[in-house]
Amino acid sequence: MSRDAGTVHFGVVRVDLHVPGADGLKAKRAVLQRAQAALRDELGCSVSEVGYQDTWQRAALGVAVAASSHTGVERVLDRIVAVLERDPRLLVLGTAEDVDALDADRPDTPWF
């Protein structure tokens, strides 16, 4: 059994976006829905719009991924911006990420 048996490695990233061609919330959401689908389909991420919901040309996406290794999480996180930047209707303004692990063998982990 490997040393990481039972450990869940996870990462989350917030991606701030500009949607310059959006002339309303409906247009912005159409672009974001395609971006979210691309992240889910290509990378297996969980994605949600987490900021600027009422602003036409700004958006923030929260993206989460879990894997059996730290390297697996890093690989996916490294590809998120590339997937988003392929869409010419989006401009990535910035990102903030966090990577951590949850070990099943930690004594403070509640298992019910």
C-alpha cells in the first residue's frame, strides 16, 4: 500500500474574467456556460460562477478538482487557464489557487 493511501488531494482556483463582447447578462452567461462545460468535459472539474453575477462584462469562476496525488491536482490546475484562454470571447484577468490534502489516517478526521 502506498504512503498516500486514502489521502484526497484537492485544489481550488478562482479565475477572474473579462467578457468584453457581452452586451448583457444573457450574453455573458452564454459565454460562461460554454467555458464551464469545456472545463468539466476536458478536465473533469467542478465549476461554478462565484462572483460578479450581476455585472455584464466581469465574471469569477470557482474551479475545484480532486485527485489521488498532489501531482495530479497540479496538472489539472495548470491547464485551467489554457482551456479558458482558447475562447477568444474571454480574457483571464487573474487567478488565485490553493492546494491541500485530506488524510484519512489523521486522528482529527471524523468518520461516521
